[in-house]
Amino acid sequence: MESSHRFLLVALTVASSIIHLVQAQAGFISLDCGLSPNEQSPYVELETGLQFLSDSSFIQSGKIGRIDASLESKYPRSQTTLRYFPDGIRNCYNVNVYKGTNYLIRATINYGNYDGLNISPRFDLYIGPNFWVTIDLEKHVGGDTWEEIIHIPKSNSLDVCLIKTGTSTPIISVLELRSLPNNTYITESGSLKSILRSYLSVSTKVIRYPDDFYDRKWVPYFESEWRQISTILKVNNTINGFLAPQEVLMTAAVPSNASVPLSFTKDLEFPKDKLYFYFHFSEIQPLQANQSREFSILWNGEIIIPTLSPKYLKASTLYSVSPFVCEVGKCLLELKRTQNSTLPPLLTAIEVFTVIDFPQSKTNEDDVSAIKNIKDTHGLSRVSWQGDPCVPRQFLWEGLSCNDKNVSASPRITSLNLSSSGLVGTIPSGIQNFTLLEKLDLSNNNLTGLVPEFLAKMETLLFIDLRKNKLNGSIPNTLRDREKKGLQIFVDGDNTCLSCVPKNKFPMMIAALAASAIVVAILVLILIFVFTKKKWSTHMEVILPTMDIMSKTISEQLIKTKRRRFAYSEVVEMTKKFEKALGEGGFGIVYHGYLKNVEQVAVKVLSQSSSQGYKHFKAEVELLLRVHHINLVSLVGYCDEKDHLALIYEYMPNGDLKDHLSGKQGDSVLEWTTRLQIAVDVALGLEYLHYGCRPSMVHRDVKSTNILLDDQFMAKIADFGLSRSFKVGDESEISTVVAGTPGYLDPEYYRTSRLAEMSDVYSFGIVLLEIITNQRVFDQARGKIHITEWVAFMLNRGDITRIVDPNLHGEYNSRSVWRAVELAMSCANPSSEYRPNMSQVVIELKECLTTENSMKVKKNDTDAGSSLELSLSFDTEVVPTAR
Ligand SMILES: *[C@@H]1O[C@H](CO)[C@@H](O)[C@H](O)[C@H]1NC(C)=O
Ligand SMILES: *[C@@H]1O[C@H](CO)[C@@H](O)[C@H](O)[C@H]1NC(C)=O
Ligand SMILES: *[C@@H]1O[C@H](CO)[C@@H](O)[C@H](O)[C@H]1NC(C)=O
Ligand SMILES: *[C@@H]1O[C@H](CO)[C@@H](O)[C@H](O)[C@H]1NC(C)=O
Ligand SMILES: *[C@@H]1O[C@H](CO)[C@@H](O)[C@H](O)[C@H]1NC(C)=O
Ligand SMILES: *[C@@H]1O[C@H](CO)[C@@H](O)[C@H](O)[C@H]1NC(C)=O
Ligand SMILES: *[C@@H]1O[C@H](CO)[C@@H](O)[C@H](O)[C@H]1NC(C)=O
Ligand SMILES: *[C@@H]1O[C@H](CO)[C@@H](O)[C@H](O)[C@H]1NC(C)=O
Ligand SMILES: *[C@@H]1O[C@H](CO)[C@@H](O)[C@H](O)[C@H]1NC(C)=O
Ligand SMILES: *[C@@H]1O[C@H](CO)[C@@H](O)[C@H](O)[C@H]1NC(C)=O
């Protein structure tokens, strides 16, 4: 018989120890939900002898209700009160349990018209992050029901959650947990949701504790084709661990017509689910010598157990060890006597369960305890802060984000936003227990004390906002080192002294810079928010108030303080009569020079033949005079004397990116991390142009030859001759002449002449592809002429290693390369609507860089055992912050 191995008959196995009733209720947790605080807790319920506790210390939300007084006498005391949840979508009970122990969990819901509305509620119950059952009281005459599940918790904390699914308010009357022996009710996988537990008797009594040692609820069930037999003798039920109650075992059903099978046709609610059966038998008729009772069990006509013969006054349990599936909808269960049997088949009791898989893992336990610790110590009470912090995603705790893509792995908390949460005291040290935290926002609280050092040790952090607090001291150096490697940190004050008032030396300039810093910071926050929703939105949703800092006075101020106007004679002198040409830029030749014989500069002299030139020259001077960012080549001064026009820039000793990639700058190959850092620098420069200065600016000529590298290989964007500014709020501007460099030029801009910052994103995507592949933008020999076509072609062949610059010799983390390729391709999407904006690009690239660096650290650790600090340190001077 194919299926017979799926059943196990527990008959004569002796229970190793008989648990004495004095210990009873030891594994019980019985909560009377909504018990009035005026009532004594715990109390012993007369009807059941169970000891009930008030639920108030197991839940923080909900309100207390009481069923209609006229119905009270119908129910035991514990079911006369209830807790209802008008607020929030998810409300959870949290109970301490023993992990790995098998629990029977039962929720009892008794509406009892507590609200006088006479509308039966409908809502869902969850166990932790997983769906358990829908409660629909409409389906239950009398307005009360209970649901049971047998479940093994994977941690010492169990959440039972009520979820509002429609308009009705979730309610609960009783929540009970009973620990079961670990050798009973076992599944191959999943938990057992009870759909039926019946003893076959004409009685009307529901049997539970104290008759049932484990407090299972047995409901009487009988069909008209059956005849009841019973005994007054005791049946030995301690033979197996199931301990079916004595009262259950004292009656049984047999078919009235001894020659027909005992068939069990009760409809199963989810006939296609996986089912587990538990049959309980005991012979309760003394058999004569010439009598026998022997029968088979059939499932939809197929024999699953060929012969079975219950022992006299001894309980036995037959159960499935693997699940059954009822494929034909309604399934028929029959007990049929064998040919030799003189007596008809007999059945004492039956339990049927469906398997529920709980696929969603709970959030990482350390993260959970860390967030609960912060919640408790700071008295944070938010309606959504109940149940599992991360999952299911629709019930994510407000202010958190998690990495929860893989359901079989425990979600991790990656972002914590406690902005405006009324926090006081010092920055909570428990924050360091979030070991995968990337973003931390503690702004707008009343936090005091110093910025703690431990923040610098949290390797995954990319973003910290501590503004609008009462912090003291300065940012620790360790944290400032992290800042150089991409960590964004926002504080009040001037970054070196949080509680100092900045000196009022250049009020206009500082005001201007501070204003732009705030704007940038706000934008970054907004964009992070947009970004976490993983939508590449084209433009910002927030239109900022216009702050016209581009007034003449400021320009003049800046010129006075920083940039100079030079005479032509000075230009001749500084270039030593144009001795050494560095290269040819847009509309002129660039010469090497010395300022005051010490500071090296690059001098672009506009060719006099160029009539276009003057316009671009003016554009560039005006633009560079008002922008200042570490990733934009800075203007030292200019010369505008009759026909002699020259621009004097800071000198970039390492030349342009293109030369480096093509190997023209000697034999050194840029490492992958350096390349990523260059990409971040360029992205930061563009982000500043797009969102950090006003009016916003589009560079229009982003390409690898316009990206210059300083002595530390920090990248700066050069050549602003084609740049255009436009007001924030105008998304785009119709420009008459489309300008840019073929290959880098946004096809959409080319087609529509509509200029927007997204055109720079396109060009940046091309540059990023160059950085990754070291391919030429156009190459006839390649077949796929344009670099984007080529990369797309290679990607379709699934060959990422062939895309990457072979000069890197595989020394990169393929995950970070993969992300970078994906990012570059989305930047170079022909349709601007699908491109990320520069802020999103910055975040993504920084994450790539973090991945790459963290891999490096691990590698170094195992190779040389070097410390984290050492392997992460770049050994450069403090880079002044750009904003
Ligand atoms: C069941 O519980 C007993 C005692 O609590 C323990 O010794 C045994 O290892 C457990 N068995 C399993 C399979 O967990
Ligand atoms: C029940 O059966 C077990 C095993 O057969 C035996 O050890 C035990 O004494 C019996 N109990 C009673 C009350 O007969
Ligand atoms: C009992 O069942 C058999 C077989 O179905 C049938 O032939 C017989 O008439 C039934 N007897 C009674 C008393 O109904
Ligand atoms: C069994 O034996 C008893 C007498 O001991 C007799 O009355 C009865 O008819 C027999 N039953 C069968 C089915 O043989
Ligand atoms: C019926 O009983 C006889 C004698 O007791 C035995 O030889 C035979 O195998 C039994 N048949 C079945 C199907 O159990
Ligand atoms: C999901 O997590 C599980 C357990 O950690 C792991 O075995 C599996 O490989 C992960 N799946 C994916 C797609 O990452
Ligand atoms: C944190 O939450 C506040 C208010 O909900 C929001 O303004 C801010 O942008 C959030 N911070 C981050 C980093 O998302
Ligand atoms: C942080 O984790 C450590 C070790 O896991 C633990 O001892 C400590 O209590 C935790 N602190 C907080 C605040 O959760
Ligand atoms: C800080 O505390 C003061 C005084 O208790 C209060 O007025 C203010 O609202 C608090 N600020 C924040 C951001 O919570
Ligand atoms: C700031 O810190 C210094 C020493 O660390 C202390 O003397 C001073 O009182 C602190 N100020 C505030 C406002 O907490």
C-alpha cells in the first residue's frame, strides 16, 4: 500500500512519564483581554478552573470593552470582556515563550454587541509577520468563535497581531497559549491550523481543561447514520503522548447499518490545502471469543490503512506523518470493516489540520532587541511600533527601512529615522547594535552631549543627520575621516564646533553658502526618501522658495575675497610668455603657469579668432564666479582686457580622466575603487550644479576630457563654456541651439531641444560606462558603434567580465561593478523619464563604494590581519567639506 507509510499508529508505546495534574497549567498562558484594571488579576475562572491574567502588560494599544449585559450569562467570565482596536492597522500582543517548543495558540473572539452597533467584525490574525487566519464573525451564529494553531516559535518572543482589513474594528476576548509535548503534532514543515477537533458523541458538551490536560477544545459531532456506543469504565489514555481526555474516549460512533462503512463527510474549509489527520480510537465494547472488530481506512476510495483493530480500554492515536492533499474538492473519509470482522468499524475522535507555511522570517533578533531597547528607554509610543519591526512590509514601523527582499533571510534594519521624536539625553548608545544601519536621522530632538565616537565604527553608515539638537563639542576626527570616504553627516554649526556661533567675517558669503547647504541638505533628504521608494523620478516634487543669491553684490564680494581680475601683462608673466601648453580646451589653448611663483595654475587663453568664444568666455566667468564646490574646477581669476581674454584655474596635476583611462598618463592603471571615487566626485559636482546652486545649472558638456584629476586623484568638472542656468521650478527650457559633444549628447535633448538637468545625467552615464569599460564612446571597429549599444549587447549575452576594463585584471568586487553598470545604463536611458537624478546617482555610487571598501577590508583582514582603520585610511589631509 503506497500511502500506508504515511501513517503512524501510536498504541502501545508507553509514555515515559505521566505528568501529574498538580503541575497542570504550568505551560499555560491565559490572557483575559480587556479585563478591567479594577478587577483582580490573576483570577481563577469558575467555569474552567483556569487562571486568567489581565492582558494589559502584553499590549500597549487598544481599548477595553464589555459584551452586552444580556449576553453575559451565556459565556464564561473570560469572554465577557474584550479589547478592541480602533487605532492603527496592526496591533500586536507580545508574549514571552520558549523557542522550539510546540505551542497550541488559541484566540477567542466574542463580539457580544459590545459597541451596540450589531455589526459583526471581520479582520485578520497574524503570527509575527505571517498571516494566520481571517476572522469573519458573520459566518458564526452567535457572534463568537475561536481559532487554534499549533506552532513552534523560532524565538523567545511571540507576536500575535490583529490586522484591520476593512472598516470594522478588530477585537479579541481571550488569548491562550498551551505548551504541548514536542513529540506530538509534528509536521514536515509549517504550522498546524486547526479546522476540526471533534469527539463522536450525541452530547452537546465542549470538552476542554481540566478534562483535557492540554486544554484542547473538543466539540461533539454526530451524524444520523451513526449509532453511539459508550462505556462507564475508564480508558487508559496515558499510553501515548496525545492524552485524549477520558470523557472523549468513553463514547464512540459505529455505523447503524453494520454492513456499510462509517463515512465522514464533513466539508473541509480549504479542501485543496495540505491536511494532517489525527484519529483517536479505543475499543469500548468487551468482545466475545467469536467476535472481532477490524477495519480499513479509505481516503476517496483508496485504502490508506488496510487493517486496524483498537484495543479494549486502551487509547490509540493514528496520525499522518506527511500531508494529504484533497485534489478533487470534497474528500471522503471512510472506515470500512474487513471481511473477517464481525463488528462494524468504530471511531472515537478525530482532529484535522491544514498546514500553514510561515515563509516570512522575523526581523533579525539583535535588531529587534536594539529597536525595542530604544523604544523602551525613550518611551517612544507610536501606533505602528508593534509586532515585527520590518515585516510584512505594509506594517513596517514608521521611521524604519529594512532590507527585506529575501523572505527566507531575517530582515535587517537599514535606516532609522527618529527625527522629531522628542528624544532627550545623549545619543543612545544602543544605536551601535544596528549592525547594518545605513541611514540615521536624529534631527530635531533635544539631544545633548557629544557626538559619540561609536558612530564612526558603524561601517555601513552612509548618512547621519544630527541637526536641530543641543549637541556639544565637535565631530570626532574618526567620523570626519569617514566623511572623506563618502559618509554624509549633517550637523548644526560649522562642523568643527557644534555649539559655537560662526564668526561674522563674510556675512553675505556665509549666508549664501549656508543657505545653499540647507537647500542641498533638504534636497538630499527628500531625494533619499524618493530613492528608497526605488522610483527614478525625473524631477523633484518639492518646489523650493526662490532665494536670489545671484545678486551683483555677492558676485562682487566673491571677487573681492577670492577671485581676481588680472591684467594681460600678469597673464603673460605667470605663463612665462605662454611657455608650456597643457592642451587645447574649448575655444582656446591652456597653458601652465605660476601665481606669485608658487601656486600652480592653468591658464586658458581665448583664441582671438573665435567669435563664438567671447560668449562662452563670459558664460564661464559668470558661472564660475558664483559657484564653488570641491568637485568643480575653481576659478582663480580672469583677464578681460580689450582683446585679451583669459581664465585662470587651479592646476590639476593629474590631467584629465580620458588620458588616464587610455593610458596616456603613463603606465599606472586607475584601480576600481579610485574609479568609483572619481565617479562619486563627478556626481557630487553635478548634483551641486543641479540642486545646490541657484539658479540651477546644466553643464551641457560632461565628458571624460572635461573631468580633471588633482594630485590625490580627486575629480573636478571643468569647462563651463556651454553651461546654462535656469530657474528652479521651470523644469526645462527651450533652447534654440542644441550644444554638447556627440556621443555624450542626450538624444532626447537633441530631439526636443528641451534642456533639463537630465541631459547631464545622460552624459554622466556615458562617462561612467567609459570608466567601467575603458571603451571608446564611438568605435566603428566594435560592430556596436555607440558605447551604450555595445554594453547592452554584452549584457544581453550575460557576460559582465567582458564589459569591464581588462586592465583591472579582475581586481574588483563584481557586485559593485554590476551595480555601477546598471546605474550607468539607467543614466543613459534614451528616455529621461527613466533616468535617476544626480542625487540618486550619488547615493547609489556611494553604496557601491562602501560595498567595494568593505570587501577590501575583509580581504585585507584575512590576508594580512591588518586592522580596519589601517586598511580603510587613505592618508590624505582633511578635505574641506564642499558644502
Ligand atoms: C523534547 O523535549 C525533551 C524534554 O523537554 C528534550 O529532552 C528532547 O530533546 C526534545 N526533543 C526534541 C525533538 O526537541
Ligand atoms: C496504562 O497503560 C500503561 C502502558 O500499557 C501502563 O503502564 C499503565 O499502568 C496503565 N494505566 C492504568 C491506569 O491502567
Ligand atoms: C444495510 O446496508 C446494506 C448494504 O448497503 C443494505 O443492503 C441493507 O439493506 C442495509 N440494511 C438496513 C437495515 O438498512
Ligand atoms: C457467538 O457466540 C455466542 C455464544 O457464545 C452466540 O450466542 C452468538 O450467536 C455467536 N455469534 C456469532 C456471530 O457467531
Ligand atoms: C481471516 O481470518 C482467517 C482465520 O482467522 C485468516 O486466515 C485470514 O487471513 C483472515 N483474512 C484477512 C483478510 O484478514
Ligand atoms: C535567502 O536567504 C537564505 C537564508 O539565509 C539563503 O540560503 C538564500 O541563498 C537567500 N536567497 C537569495 C536569493 O539571496
Ligand atoms: C525623517 O522623518 C522626517 C519626518 O517624518 C522627514 O522629514 C525626514 O526627511 C526623514 N529623514 C530621512 C533621512 O528620510
Ligand atoms: C547591544 O548588544 C550587546 C551584545 O549583543 C548587548 O550586550 C547589549 O545589551 C546591547 N545593547 C542594547 C542597548 O541593546
Ligand atoms: C526641546 O525641549 C524644549 C523644552 O522642554 C521644548 O520646548 C522643545 O519643543 C523641545 N524641542 C524639540 C525639538 O523636541
Ligand atoms: C559642553 O562640554 C563642555 C566640556 O566637554 C562642558 O564644560 C560644557 O558645560 C558643555 N556645554 C553644554 C551646553 O552642555
